[in-house]
Amino acid sequence: MAKVGQIGRILGPRGLMPNPKTGTVTLNVGSAVEDVKQGKVSFRVDKYGIIHNSIGRVSFTPEQLVQNATELVHTLEKMKPSSAKGTYMKSISIASTMSPGIKVDPKSIK
């Protein structure tokens, strides 16, 4: 971390700074790479409870994007705490980097 800290001013604002909590700083590099290759899902939550996550790149096919979005929603549903009552996801919107969001009905994703 001391060596990476020197370039923290560059990586920090972009959200690329390694963090031991997220598993991006580890002594066992092999297992970390295997986890990522097997599809480890990580996402960020802001202070308002909004989840920000990437589901694909421009090079992805529409089928791959749909599959990734569906998997993200199912993962979030599995992570719902048993103490949470009522509607867990109030709304879903999808947007590219610099465009307005498109609202998606949460009930339409199965």
C-alpha cells in the first residue's frame, strides 16, 4: 500500500485505488485473480442506498448485457436481509456513462 499510496492522487478520484476491504490488496494474488475470473460481483453503494455498478462494455452483445443485468439483480435479491420488509428495490435505471437513465420495472426482471 505504501508504494500505491504515491499514486493515490491519480487513482483516488477515479475510484481505482486498491482497498484491502474489497480484496484488491492481498498477499495471495493467485486466488484474487481466480475469484475475479469466476465472476466475483462487487458494487458500490452511496450514502443514499443507491447501488452503482457496471454491467458491460461497448463491445458486449445485447444478450451479454441482459445476462449481466439480470445476474446483478438476482444477486442483490439474494443479499436482501431477512429483517428487511416490504419493497427492497424501489426502482431500477440503466444508463451509459454520460447519458440520462432509462427506467426499468423491477418486477419485469425474472
